[in-house]
Amino acid sequence: MAQVEFLVRRKFFTLFGAAFHVYNSKGGLIGYSKQKAFKLKEDIRVFTDETQQSEYLSIQARKVVDFSASYDVIDSKTGEKLGALRRKGWASILRDSWEVLDGNDGVIGKIQEDSMLMALLRRFLTNLIPQSFHLIDSHEVQVAEFKQNFNPFVLKLNVRINEGCPYNPLLLLASGILLAAIEGRQK
């Protein structure tokens, strides 16, 4: 697999909830998601476009309220569970950390905020410092990167998947959307 890049952009003006557009490296729309407000249990659906006629990915929280929440990533066309993402609750207080799970909930990687120092600066001094995350596989090799652009109004998360990444690209797309939805909400 060659290197893959895409951009997750959170829509600025939404009355309730959040909306996300996903663009490929050429700027073409490849996904749209609208997150409903006031939901007790996250259920994020990704569609091919804003008409929301063709759903291809579902990200579902397992529990209503969970400090170490787990989110199942499901291929909507086949119903197959592609994997899951589990937030490392206590570890994420100072530095955001997630586990990437396979379809049987075995840990196959981790997504971690760039550095403890930068994470602490973001939390306690200013949220104007963009976040950056690295996906590390089970062999401790970085296989993807999630970088937020500096923009105090619009959240843009660039996702770069390195060549040879062993994970399903839809699982990584879900990771980018979840990081934009969950971590972006903390700002």
C-alpha cells in the first residue's frame, strides 16, 4: 500500500452536535459525518457525502459513560467489525493515549499524543498549540501520524498513513474522526 493522506475537517457552524468532512489528498470529498448532540452513547456514522444516502463506516461506543471508553469500528456495507479504539482513561489525563484493537479486541497498536511537555502546555497554558498524535504498531514502529493544523476556529486534522501500514485504512479513518470528535471536544 502506498502512502495515504486525508484531512478530517470539523464544520465550524453547526447548531447542535458536530459535522465532519473527510477529504482525500487531492481535496475531493470522501466522507461526511454528522455527530448528534445530546447523545448519551456515541454513534458516529460516516457517509460518502452530505446527502447521507450511502453509509460506509460506523463508530459505536460500547457503553454510555466510560472513562476508558471503547469504540467499535464497523464496515457498514459488510457488518464486519474492523477493530476498535479504546481510550486509556488515566493515561490520557496528562497525555492523550489510545489503544488500537483488532476485530477480536487484541491490542495491535497505540495512538499517543506527541509529547508529555506539549500535552501539558496545551492543557494548562493554551489550547492554541495544535495536537499531534502518532500511531505505533505492536513492533514499536510509527505507521501513521495525525496532525492538527493551527486554526483556533476550525479543527483540521491531517492524517498520513505510511507505506506498508498493516491496518485497514477504514480503521485509521475512524481513528482520525474519533480524535477530531473526542479530543477536539476538550478544547
